[in-house]
Amino acid sequence: MARVISIGEVMVELSLAGGSAAALGYAGDTYNTAVYLARLGHAAAYATVLGDRDPFSRGIVEAAAAEGIDTSLIRRVEGRVPGLYAIQREPDGERRFFYWRGEAPVRQVAELADRAALSAAVRTADLTYFSAITLAVVGEAGRAWLTGLASEAPAVAFDLNYRPPLWPDVATARDAIDRAATSARFVSASADDLDALDLGEAAPERWAAAGAEVIHRRRDHSLQILSADAEPVHIAPADTVKPVDTTGAGDSFNAGYLAARLNGAPPEEAAAAGRRLAAAVVQHIGAIIPREAMPDA
């Protein structure tokens, strides 16, 4: 069992069900990955900033604890509430997102987080996980703080989860994301994100040369896994699964992959584990599927 600390934003999730009906849940890219890492047998902790005394922040903490996630790194701030997003699903399983997150306290994480506790935690964790969404929502001061924090971690996993509306401009995003990927141990990158950031096909090779294991999710749904100390691994596209809701697909893939690698599995087996979990997740509505729907390891 490895100890993994996931850092980012968890929000209230409204999954629109037609008319005025909606299902209430809690999700966020790094939180989703933490949930699945915990379900896959690792000691997951989550670090963020939430409100205090409101039912939504309380619900998030209770939901995380019920999943076996260590919530001691969640800072609670009086008078604040977490962000919220709504999902509208299309017939093909794709989705549209609508966000209300501008006042979420995680945006002031550099000021509000318990820095000493987080620093001590990441130094003793096996892996620290965050994403480009984390980098975006915490702002310029938060990015400077997070970069320093990540440098204290024995190993970092980073997801290139680029969301343009969260950034002031593409150049700022490209610089921050490239620096995070260059210093990470594991990098998960999609072709769409690489293209949108104008990083190109050479970026995964450069990150691998710097010491990362890069999982390059290619446009044809094949995978290329690159590292400095091994030949590239090419994995053919998986069998097509018709999705009900693609929310959380990449987050669950990352969890399945990292969980397997932390258990000592080779990259090919880890990729298969990630795909199995993601295939199950997209068959359900929302980012977090019922426990009974988890695939066999």
C-alpha cells in the first residue's frame, strides 16, 4: 500500500436529469482520482480548502471519509462555500459543464492552507498528485507555492488536464504546465491538450528525457508510454465502449494506472488496469461510480 496525497479542488456536482431534476454529488478531477486510488487499496489523502458549517463542505468531507480518504489536510474556512458545477449530458455520452467556482476558497490556497502540515505530508508520501486544473484554480500565488511544495515530494504525478477558461491566456498555461510536467515522475497527457497548448509531439519525449514516465493518450485512442530508461511502449486502441457519461474517464484511468504502477505492475498492465476502470466509469452517470460497479482488479 502506497500513500498518495492528491491536491486540488472538489466541487458540488449537479447532474441534470431533465426538467428541474438533478442528482447531487461531489467531484473534481484530483478528488475523483483520490477516490479510485483509495478503492484500489492505496492510502489516499486529499488536500484542499473548503467552507465551514455549510452543508456542502460538510458533505464533501463526509463523502471523502466514507471512501477511506484521509481528510486531515482539508482546511475549513468560516463563511466560504465550495465551487459548484452542473453537467448536461448529450445522447452520445459527451457532456457540457457549467461552473460557479469564482469564490471558492481553494483559489486562495496559498494564504489559507496549512502549509506546514502539507509540507510535512508530501515529504513522507510515496506520491503527490495534482493536475493542470489545480494549477489553474489556485492562481499565480498558488502556483508559486505549489511548485515549491512539489519540489519537496519524493515523487509527483501530474495530469495535463487543460481547461482554457480557467487560465488568463494560453502562454501562462503552457509555461506553468510545461514546468510541472518537466519535474514530475508520472505525466498523463492527451493529444488534445498537447495541441491546445501548442506543445507538440516533442513535449512527451522531452519530459521523458527529464525523468518522467509519460502516458501519451493519442488521438486514435492508442497509448504511447515513454521513459528515459526503457524503449517506448505502444499500446493499441482498446475495444470501443459506448459511454453513458464520460465524466471522470481520464481521472479514473489515471487512478487505475498509478495504482497498478505503485503495486509494481509494468506499464502495459497498468494501462490495461486504467482502461478497465475508465470503461466501467463511463457506463454510469457522474464521476464517482457505485462501489459495486468497480471492475475486478
